[in-house]
Amino acid sequence: MSPNGSDRSSRRPMRRKLPQVLAAGLVVATATGCTYKDFPRLGMPTPVTDEAPRILSLWQGSWAAALATGVLVWGLIIWSVIFHRRTRTKVEVPAQTRYNMPIEALYTIVPFIIIAVLFYFTARDESAILKTSKKPDHIVNVVGFQWSWAFNYLENVDGNKSTSNINSSALSAIPDKWKKGAPAGADGVYDAGVPGERNPQTGNPGPTLWLPKGETVQFVLTSRDVIHSFWVVPFLMKQDVIPGHTNVFEVTPNKEGTFMGKCAELCGVDHSRMLFNVKVVSPERYREHLKDLAKKGQTGYLPSGIKQTDHARNAETKNQ
């Protein structure tokens, strides 16, 4: 048998298997747990805050840019394979291109433009997402510790403006500027959990953080031991909880329900048990919950964590 005949016979089994490979790839790509309604979000959960759609839009835009770049690169690869393949009548080595300045400039400038555009939109959205209010509707100090969470509600629960407990030593780890937004008479209530605790409605593990729908909530994040990360999945937002440093962000929940949260930073042997729940309710039900905590004797504040170091304390003046 001629060498050419041998080549043709060796390629036939590959051609017969190609449809099977393509079919298997199609099955892998489509046989997921997502419905057609999930595809526009590209794996992200349904947003439940006013701020989350901005994050979702950035995610979708990044995917669109990556897909456009991928299609261009794949197209060039396929074009090269088809039109520059070796044939029986064309066995010589094709002309080699070296030191082509226009091409070298192209693959230097184009990636720079792509990175610059992505940086612009990321910086723009990050600035908007991390913007905080001087007087938010509510302030919650989220305390991470091995291996659960505590929540200090900086609220005027009893309605008496003369019973403020905002200068409690338990909150000494929080810089003064993040306590200025608390209401007058913020006597406060707290809640804390253990890994084995369960939400009574959903059965999901961990303590439950209550939030009011339609009102701005500012989270002041502190840690008692190591670095944790506060992540409420449908908020599409997470931020590190760092000992000796205070991180802050705020959201406005716009959908009632109970949602899952977790620690997104490897923090030790029981990191996987650092789960919690977020229950978004009406403002009236939220205030009732605070009063229920007070009736249980959970008034005042739990220790918020490691005190912020002196050289950084109150140093960040932005958004004051």
C-alpha cells in the first residue's frame, strides 16, 4: 500500500469518531443543573440587593469581552489550520515570518487596550460598590471568630436617646468614624451562634442575621482571631474580616427571604463549618426581632475583636 493510501486509512477512524466527540462535548456543555433563566446570569445567583445588579453586569460584561476575544483567537487558529495545512501536493515548508513590526505592535497594544478597558470598568464599579453613607439606616457589626459569627446591632432598641452604649469597651476595636452613623441612644442588642445551630425555617446551619428590606445596612467587619471573609451568596459581594483592621460596606436588601452565607477565607480546621443565614424581613418585623433579643437579655454588645492598630486607626478619611 502506498504511503498516501496508508495516510488516508489512518485518518478514517479519526473522522468516524469526530461526531461522537462533538456530541459528547455538547452533552457536557448542556447537561447542567441550570435552566434557561439561569444562563443570562452565567452562574451567578439572583441578586437580592440594590447594589448586586452592578456586580452582575460587570460579570456579564467580562464574559462578553472574554468570549469576543476567544472567538477572534479561535477563528484565527481555525483559519490557519484550514488554509495553511499541509497537503499531498504541498509538502514544502511555508514561508516563515520573523520580526514583523506591525504584528508585534498589534499583539502588544491590543492586550494593553483590553486590560485598560477591564481596569476602568472594574475600578468604576468597585468605587460605587464600596461607597458608604455617613448616616445609614442601620449599622451591624459582624464579628468573625473560630468557628462561627456574632452580630452586634448598633440600634436604639428601647427608644430612649439617653441610653447610648456606643462607647462600650466591647466596640473599642472599631474606629470612631464607623460609629458616628449609629443613631442616638444606640444601646444595642446582639446575637451569636455556634456551628451546630440551625435556622428554624430552612434547617440550614449557622446563626441568622436579620436585615430589613428596603433600608440601607452598613456592615462593619471585625475579627477576634484570624482572617475570615463575610460572604452572603445572593448579595454577589464578599469582603475580608481582618484582625486589627476594619472593613466596611453597605447594601440595601430588596427581597424578603432567608439566604445562605459562609466564610470565604480558609481560616483553619473548621473553616467549612463557618456558615450563617441572612433573613430579610419587613422593617416592622426587623424591629420586633431586635426587641425579642432585648427580652432575652441580649442587650449591649459582644466584644468586636482585635483592636485596630494605632498607626491605621481613623487614618482612612474617605467618605467621612
